[in-house]
Amino acid sequence: METPKKRVTKQVYDVSKNSYKIFNSVPTIRQPHKYYVGVFGYEEIGDDYYMETAFHNCYMINYTIEGEAKLVYNNATYHLKKGDLVLLHKYPRFILTPENKKNYDWKIFFWHIYGDDIKETFNEIRQNDIVILHDYPLEKIKPAFEMLTEEFREYREGQENRVSVQLYSLFLDIRDFAVNESGTALKPLAHILDYIAANYRQPITLDDIAKYTFVSKSHINSLFIKHLGVTPMQYVMSLRIKRAQELLCSTNITIKRIAVDCGFKDDRSLIYAFKTHCDMTPQQLRSSMGKPIIAPPPTLNKP
């Protein structure tokens, strides 16, 4: 069995006097199908605030009420704005910092939640190992926060079950919002991905994609950044490199022919792409017969 890694927390905890946290003891042995909150709170975060954590085995919900912040999660950077809800697992390394230098400008609700069933819901709606929902209604979040705050003012019989039901309801709302948002937004993106998959070996451009799919270039860019974390042409490049790697490792086709077959202008363009993205030339990869070293293209989890 792999030894659990020691928790990492580095922080400069700069919050206003109006901020508060409520801590709750979470049992080591937890009941199945039950949700537990370890800590939750409301915070007005100052410009010196810095939070870096890793190896915590729980989930975090972070909701931006006002202001802006930067989240680095699994080495990807996300910019959070008013109405953004983030759901993530706290085991991978992440960093949270306010975006602006206005003191106590970033205002949030947050929860650290435990429960074996959360993983199933999280995997159902995550994109690139994280859930970020834009324009999530404050009226869905605030009542849950107020209910839990009232619940923990004093202990009453059945508190654990009431808290679990409230957290479960919150996760259902998040899941339903994510599925409905994806059902609307991802239909044109799925159509675009189908077009790219069929045509990436040709010298296609963003103009070509927009013309064929009847979606504006700016909207295509927004869809790719939001749901796949890359630009459209970065996605096209990842497909071309992946295909070139497969041919280099499994055939004796010339590099010049592979370049043309994979949508590159010429062999020099292929060599430049490999040096930039793989830190080696196509010939070096073929000589080593190693496994491809670039990550596969991001995938879209269709609802």
C-alpha cells in the first residue's frame, strides 16, 4: 500500500475582521453515503493573502461573491470572478491568491467536505480534473451557508444527519447546474471537435473552423479555453503531434511524408513543433523508439 503523503499547507492568512471560519470534527471512520464538513466560512480576503496546499484528502467548494482571484491547480491557471463556483479535490497542489490589490476585495464562501460518494458526482461533471461553473446563482449558495452556520451555533440531536442532507442537496444542485450548462454549451463544441478530428491533417485555420461550424472565432476560443483549457489551434497541434509520434514509432515512413500526412506545412515545421513541445527532434524520438512524451489532447466529457 502506498504511504500517504504528508499534508502541505503554506499560507499568509490575510482576512478582514468580518471573516469567520467554523470548524467541525470529522470522524476518522465515516459512514458510507454520508457527507461531513470539516470547515466552512465566509471570508473577505486581503491583498497579501496566499494559500498553497496539497495532499489533503477532501473536496473544496469555493464561491466568489465579489472580486477576482487566481487559482493554480495541477499546474493550470484559472481566473475566478464574481459568480464562479469551484469544486476540486484537495490532494493535488493548488494555490489561491487575490487578483487585485484592493484590500478585502475578494469575498467568498467556502466548504471543505468529506464523503465517499462525492467522487462519483465530481467525476461526472469535472473537466480536466476540476469543476468551474460560471454565473452560479448566489441564491443557491447563500441559503446552504446560512443553514450550516445556524446548525453549528449549538449542538442539537440529529445534527450530523441534517448537515449531511444539506451538503448532499448542495452537491445535487451543483451537478444539475453543471449538466444543464454543459448540455447547452457543449453541443457546438462537440460539433467543432468532430470537424477538427476529420480535418486536422489538412492545413486548417481558425477561420476554416468558424466558417464550417457557423460559430464565431471569439466564441470558439471561449469554448475551448473554458472546457478544454487550450486554444483551438493548440488543440489541433496536439492532435498533429500525437499522430506524428505514432507514425514515427510504428512505421518507417520518411519524416517529410509524416509531416505532410499530419497537417504540417513541411518537415521543418514538424521538426520545430517537436523541439518546442517535446524537447527533441522527430529523428531522436524514432531512434529511441520511446513512448510519446507529450500529453494526449484534452478530452470533452459529453453529458
